[in-house]
Amino acid sequence: MEPYRPISCDLHDHLEIACLRRLRLRVELADGTQVEGRALTTVSTAAKEEFLRLECTDGLRELRLDQLHAISALDDGSGFGRIVLSE
């Protein structure tokens, strides 16, 4: 896998809000796959990589932030729709 590339603070803020509100998200990954789950928290590793932790129907998933393409809130009244994190 490529070296980790931090995402912008603005985009990180959207993820933090989703986690604080425990929103259900549809996450589009850079490879075209999609994951749906409840946003729980972001975590950092000793290697300075950051991950979004989701509670999915098949268990917990951790998605590396620089591999996220877009997120969409699935809960009504979430305050945001689809946000593109990378081009």
C-alpha cells in the first residue's frame, strides 16, 4: 500500500461530526467499493495513519482515511449529503 497521505482538516471535521452524531454513512472507497455502517470514531496509529471506525452489520471495520473517496449520510436530518473527500 502507498504511504499515508493526510486528508484536509475540513474533510476530517466532517468525519468527526459524523462520529459525534453516530451517523449511518455510505462510504465510497478509492477502489470503487462501498461500505455502509455507523460512524464510531477516528483512530490514529503509531505510524501516523488515520482510520474511520465503522460499525457494520458484519462487525467493526477500519477504513484508512486517504482511501476514502466520498461519504454520504444516510440518516435524516444529518446536516450534510454526499461529501467528496478525494478526486
